[in-house]
Amino acid sequence: MQQDVINLINQAVNEAHLGHRQQSQFIFGKVLERDPQNEIALLWLACLTPNPFVAVDLLGGLFKRNPADERVSAYLKKARARCAELSVNSSHELKAAPPGTFRLKASSSAYEYRDIAPSNRSVPYLGEFLMQEGYITQHQLNVALRTHYDMALRGQPKRVGEVLVQLGYLTPQQLEHSLALQQSASSEVNYR
């Protein structure tokens, strides 16, 4: 293994141990750019992803290469169980989800998502407001909403604005400024 790949792996593992999941995933992605079959990076990414369907895909590939690896087999079993659980929940609880929400498609690694249509609200939702101000794109909002949804499923809910900052799409100062502008617009509407 090349020294630069080893250094990246060590850096990614350190980030994961510090609780910086997104940064760790990013660095492991860099490892896979240099070595697409790196089993260490693939295993870590499977463990770090909030999406169990993605974990099953990654672990399934690793299991095919080395079916005797008991650790991969155990992780794969857990990820498949979580997928089954989410598939049942998504089909029952999220069947009538409103626009702007993500739903896991049953037995799939794909999300079903309907973009948020521009609202007719006097004060737009934060994501819509941030797009209007040019701070984020529709794609960035989609990624943030998906991450927001994944975190809620894992019992670690965060507000969409916090997720946008965590993903690096916004600075804390931009979020604060946007929330203040949104609050100001809300106050103006209430006085009319």
C-alpha cells in the first residue's frame, strides 16, 4: 500500500474517532480515488454511512471478495436487518409524506424525494430562503434534507440549518445572518 494512502487512512480513522463522521467519510473517499478496491476504506465507509442500504452495498462487495471474514459478515447481517426495519417503517409511516421529504424506497438503496416546490408562504422555509439568497443550490438543499432525515432516523436529529453548516455548505455566520433576515421578514408579515 502506498504511503499517501496509509496516511489518508490514518487521518480518516482519527477524524472518525473524534466524531467527525463527514470529514472522515470525505477522506476515505479520497483513499478510494487513489485505491478503488481498498478494503479498509470500504469497511469504514460502510460503518460511517447513515444509510444502511449503502452499507449493504459496500459490505456485500467486501463479502463477495472474502466470504470468510466474520466481521464483514456480522456487519452485513446487521445492515440488512436495519434495511428491513426501515423498509417496513417507510412503507407504513411515510406513505403520505408531503413534498420536501425523503422516503427510503423499500428494498432499495435509493431515496424517493420530491423537491420542495416554491411555497406560497409569505416567509419561505429556511432552505428555500437560502436558495433565494444564493447561499445554496437545490442539490445542496436536497443533500442537507437527506442528511437531516437520516440523522432523525438514527435518533440524532439536527435542524436543517445545522446540517447545512456541518456539510460545509454554509458558514455559521451565514446561517445566523439568514435566520435573522428570515425572522425580520416574518415580523414584517405579522405586522401587516
